Amino acid sequence: MAELIRMGGLELRFLQEGSGTGGGLDLFEMQVAPQARMPVPHYHESWDETVFGLEGAVTFRVEGQDRPVGPGESLFIRRGQVHGFRNEGPGPARCLCILTPGVLGPGYFREIAGLLAATPPDPAALRAVMLRHGLVPVPEG
């Protein structure tokens, strides 16, 4: 059974994780609510990310350039590339996210979801969880 994790305007359904793929990959479906976005641009230290569009369009901002990913389109984000994403559309957008190698897993997202449930969320705690899991937040500017 796939694990479902909800946090803010994001919903992730984990389909595969590194612990079950010999560290080969993490695979999850991500649904982004209308007008939702990843609040903190970041980069990954230890994995690459490939995104495949399923429904609607998720706009990824990679190294300062907007790259919309719609149904049937894909985007490769190399480790170290600063990125974030948003859904500017009127309806939900869905994509598959493939992380290689599979070193992140759902634990990171569970922790972030727990922190986001607090009102207001603690930015220092969010940053600490990101760093501990290999995501490096980068201030917008």
C-alpha cells in the first residue's frame, strides 16, 4: 500500500523508497494544489530528481529559470541545482518525482508535515530538518 503524506498544499503518495529498491530510487506522486508552491528554494546534496508531468502543470524554477512541466513532459534537476516549484493553474497539478539514488525516503516528508501542522511553523526547525536530510535551503533574493 502506498503511503500518503499531506502537508500544506502538497500531497505525496510514496510508491517506492530506497529501503525497498536497494538504494536505487525513491518514487512518489506529488499533487500540488492550485496556487500552492514550495516555500523554500533548495538544492539536494546527494541525489538527482526527475519529474514527469501527469496532470495540470507544475512550474519549476531551476537556477533562476521557469520550466513548466505538463502532462507527458519531463524535467531533470541535477544535484546542486537550486530549485522550487509552484502551481499557477486553477486546478490541482500532478507529477511523478524520481529521486536517484533513493536516499531521502518518506521520513523527511513526515517530519516536515508534523512541523507544518504547528501554527505558525518554526522556520529554524524546518531548516534543521531540511539540512539533516540533505536538502539545503537557499534564501530567495
